[in-house]
Amino acid sequence: MFAPVYFDHNATTPLDPRVLDGMLPYLREQFGNASSRHEYGRAARRAIDEARQRVAYAAGAHPTEVVFTSGGSEANNLFLKGAAACLAPGTVAISAIEHPCVREPAKQLQRAGWKLREIAVDENCRVAGADFLAACAEKPALVSVMLANNETGVVQDVAALAGQAKPARAWFHTDAVQAFGKRRIDFRALNGAGVHALTLSAHKLGGPKGAGALVVDKRVELQPLIAGGGHERGLRSGTENVAAIVGFGLAAELASTQFDARARQYEALRAELEAGLVAQGAMVFASAAERLPNTSYFAFAGIDGETLVGKMDRAGFAVAAGAACSSANPEPSRVLLAMGVPSSLARGAVRISFGVGNGAAQVRDFLAALNTTILQLKGLRALIS
């Protein structure tokens, strides 16, 4: 079967074979419900407890601070809606580049009587300091700023931002889904700086889909989204997906032990890729900012991103036109528009995100195929005009 070179790891990652091996017993013989009192249930409970310890260790947190969810979207919703339900309506402040699973629940709060305050970013996708301070002066009750952007890869200094937000006495949350596994995360240090909660997801670091977590300071009062049997300290009822949680724990442990080597690998690949892109006339977005080592976001003037993605797919390379969650939306990237990128150029945006298994030969083959494709598209455009 034809299999393109996979350059879309920010969308999802392949399941690590070692993770699958660890999950299989809980899909077969160890099928117990973790709430049951017999040995089948006790075995499932032990597996969840061990996974919680692994995730906590990888995130620099205490196991009692880890609340398992079905993924990053649920965890983000749990924080925003769950915290808001315990507060009088006030202001929720989010950056202009947040993932839809932060932006959309914030808009739901707005429809329920909250004020939504979007915080501007600069041309390099970094939170604009002056506007952040202005937002904090409005005394928001909730603040959410992502640790690393899923499109540009730009990393925010959330510790410094949380420190600036302290006088407002807001609950401060960061969506760390894209950062987890690609850079070190220390919730204890972040918590000391003023971050009260962060969101994680398994399938971005070689784990299974269907498992995520909200790491949350126990001082934060949350109303559960899902009521029922009181699972996860009463914050997320429902019979646990034991196999997926086990896989999450193993993936987190593996990523934490291989972080340095992977970061060096990805940085070398990105440097070679972006040198080739610039030589071909591409605009690389946010290249002056600190970014995740595996992520590059670029465009060619006059070339449609969706068209380029389709042609590169047929050439044997799986890349993305922006975020996977918005692939059905033909509008230009909200992130790029927030950065001040003209919509005509933003429509051409293509994202490459490296992962385990990618190598320099693949990058060189991609650049050669890209050069041929760009020349063809420019020639076609010249004929039409």
C-alpha cells in the first residue's frame, strides 16, 4: 500500500509500538472495570494509578493533580466551563491564537453572560505584552494562554505571563497539548509562578487517541462536565478507558526520557528544511520567535495552501494546511490573521511538523518535489493570467 512520508505530527502521531504492547493486555485479558472490588477491578485500578504517576512525573506534577479525560478538548472545556460554573460571571481572557477547544467554550461563556477578552499577539505570534497587561487590568476571573501554538509552534513565556496576571487573582490555565513531549514541562515551577492548570493529550506524543488530562491545582474549584459515579475525584465521571490511560502513561514516560535527542533531531531537520524553503522563495512564519523544534509554517505568495497540500500528498508527502481541526474550513488561518499576515498570503499557509522516524533524506526529497510543484503551479498561474 502506498504510504506518504508523514510530516504532520502536530495533528497526531503514530502509536509507539512499545505503547501498544503495554496497552494490549488491557484490551484482552485484563478487561476489568477499575471501580470493581474483585481482582479484575483491582488490576485495572493499579494500572490507572501507575499511569497517573507516569504522566505526573513527565509533567512535573503530583499524581493527585492529574485528572484523566478523553483528550485535550475535554480537558480545556473542563477547566473553562468547570471553573466558570463556580464563579460569578466576569471576564474570561484568552489569547487571539488559542485552539478552537479553548476559543469556543470561551464564546459559550460569553453567551452565558461572561465578557470575552481576546489578547493580541505580535507579528511573531507572541502575546503582545502591553495588551496582556491591559487585559489583566480588567481583572479577569479566568485567563488561558497556550504554551505552544499548534500552527506556528511559537512558545509563550507562560510563567512570566502568569506572574503578571497574579494581581488580578485570576485562575490561569495553559493548553500544553502541543508542547508536551517536545519540551520540558514542570507544573510545579509553573504553579509557583501562577499557573493553576494545564492540559495534556496522549496522541501528540506517540500515545493513543482518546486519552488526555487536566493537571490542576487542587485549590481550583471545578464543576464537573460529566456527572455520574464520581470518578477522577468527582471531576470526570465515567468508566475509565484503562487501555488508553495505560498508553498515555507509557507514552509520557518514553517522551520524557527521549526529549533531548528528539529535540536535537527535529532542530536539525527544521534548519535544513527552512534553508531550502527560503532558497525557493517561501515566507517562514514566526521564524524570529522561540518555536517547538519540530514545527515549520510557511507560504509561497500566490500559491494556495490547500492546492499545494493536495499536490504534495500525491507526490508522496503528508503535510497540513494549518490545523487539522480546521481543515474543513476554507478561511485563512485565524492565527496568521491575528499576527497581521495578509489574508492572501495566509491562504497559502502549509505546516510541516516532524516526528519520530523522519530523517534528512526525506527533507531533501520533499524540497525537490516541492520545487517541481511550485514551478508547475507558477507556470499554470502564468497561463491563466
